[in-house]
Amino acid sequence: MDRTSLELISLKEAPKDFKLELLKALELSIDDRGLYVTKNGEPVKDPYIDKPVRFDNMAIFPGSTIVLDDNPLSIASYIEDHPEAS
């Protein structure tokens, strides 16, 4: 694998504790109901679809602090906006 290529690692099957620690390292958390990713108590919005990112459906790209919804539109838009990552 070329070191400059983007590698997407799904977090859907990752243990909840692992995902919570990952968010904590990024200075993020989840809301009281455990549904949405938050920063400073406010929902984190996926900038490509303008919707809050669900904890159970989040994607974080390597070397990034951008948290996106794990859907094809967001992923394709991120890659288009960050060609150096692909």
C-alpha cells in the first residue's frame, strides 16, 4: 500500500469503550443519550450533509480531527476536498 493513500477504517464494529476513548483524545464526547458526537456540549455537524454525526455511524479519517457521518456522499466529498489524502 502506498503510504500517501487514504485508508478508511470502519468504526461501526469497534467496541464502544474504544470509540469513546478515541473521541476523548480528539476532545470530543457524546450527548447524554449516547446518540450524537459533541464538542463542548454541542452536536458535531457533518459539514457535507449539514446533519449531526451519530455516534454509531461516525467516520474519522487518519491524521484528521474531522468527524463525518459514514455515508458515501460525505466520504467522497471529503476526498474531493482533500486530494492530498487520497
